[in-house]
Amino acid sequence: MGFFSSIAQGKKVFYKTDEEIELMRMANLIVSKTLAHVATLLRPGISGKVLDREAETFIRDLGGRPAFKGYNGFPASLCISHNDIVVHGIPDDRPFEEDDIVSIDCGVEWQGYYGDAAFTFAFMGTPAPVMELLEVTYGALYQGIEQAVAGKRVGDIAFAIQHFCEREHPYAVVRELVGHGIGRSLHEEPEVPNYGKRGQGLLLQSGLTLAIEPMVNMGRREVYQHEDGWTIHTRDGKPSAHYEHSIAVRKERAEILSDHSLIHEAIKNNPYLKKISPKSKNFAAQKN
Ligand code: MG
Ligand code: MG
């Protein structure tokens, strides 16, 4: 789940101990397993509502609590956002179609700590230009993660994502929703925008835990919120993609707490889904 940018200033930033980060890793493992489980079920004809019910049961069976359900009144355990929906889609009865892209965002609380990750899936009929949007957005996530090391600033993450999407590729990052600190709450300080200037914002220190989540539009950057109070659409109706990891800032290299490898494995075994690799020169250096 993205965070509506409020440009909050002066709020407290919580740094986590190694023990707390282990609890977050567990929460994120439940998130990752849930997304992988959902990936085994994805096929044209199935609806978001069915996936959401499956996910809620799966999360609770693993001892977790779906963090999105009831969050500011959100009615479901997953955000499911297809095609021109950027984020915060409410799972419904619409059957998926064979050329859909589907962004699925999952949050879990486990023993008082939170995990949050998202992945945009592509059905077999997804055209090449839309695949390119997905792989660049996914690459942008890793461009951002590469900057999440002690001594850098939030603006370095933001700049890396924006530069990759808007300068190296012809896309537009969404401004209204941002990544966020995460830990004892789903959304903590600081905000982690997907646009910004190098060397600005909060200084990153070891133990800071962040959800980094580029939301990237194929066309123009403008979005609007549906009258349901949640669903965010692109204004021009073109597709949008969203990938998210929860990470811990460390000295040499960020530690990725969520695990997309489980999702990739599920995609490989699902004949209805196209494989997606992040388009990023830094990906080989990262894990998960
Ligand atoms: Mg999320
Ligand atoms: Mg999030």
C-alpha cells in the first residue's frame, strides 16, 4: 500500500534493532509467501475477490494478520489493481482477462511488526510495450534499493527511481503516492517519494526500515481517485505498474526483507503468466 504524500515534517523516525528486523523479516516472509500463493492461482477468469479470500485465509493460517484489512476502512486483505489502476484497487468480481496486468499489494502484521510488498503480474496476452513498462518499473525498484545504504539520503533513492523511469526511459512516476518507513506501524516516517533531488531529505542510517515502491505510468503522471475513496487510476487511462520491497538500511548494501524469489518461482510454474525480470543494471548485485 502506498502512502498519500502529506509532506509531514518533524515526525519521529524509528530505527530498529536486529531483533526487530528479524520480526519484520518474518512478517515479510508471510507477505512473500502470500503473493507467491496468489501467483499460483492467477489465471484469466478468476476474480480479485476470490484471490483476496484465499490470501486472507493463507495469511491467518501462517499466524499473521492482514494489515490492510480495516486500515482506514480498507475492506480487503490485498490491494488488486489492474491495467490503468495504479494502486489501492479493491478486490471485486471482475474476471481477469488474458491481456491484463494485475498489481497485487500485500501487508501483514506478525507479532507487532509489519511487512509490505507488491508485484505487478502480466498475463500471457500482455503486449510488449506494457511488458517494457513492468520491467522498467521493477528495475527502478532496484535502482532505488541500491541507494538505501547508510550515509545516503532519502532523496538519493527518490532521484535514482525518477531518473531511471523518466530520463533513461519514457515513463512518469506518480507523485501523489509514496513509499514509507515501516516497522511497528504499516506507515511510518519518512516518506520515500519516487521523485526528488540527490543529497536531500533524511540521512539514512543503519536500522532504518523502508518500503520502497515505485508506481510508474506508461503515459502521463497524473492520477485521480475513484469515488470509492480508494482506487487510484491514471488520468489518461494508460497502464501503470507497481513493485515494492521492504528493506533495512545497512552500511554496505540494503538488506531486502521481502522475498520476490518465491513469486518468480510461482510465475515460472503458472502457464498463464509471463516471466518478468527487472530491467536494471544493478539487479545482479542484489538478492531477492
Ligand atoms: Mg504495499
Ligand atoms: Mg507500501
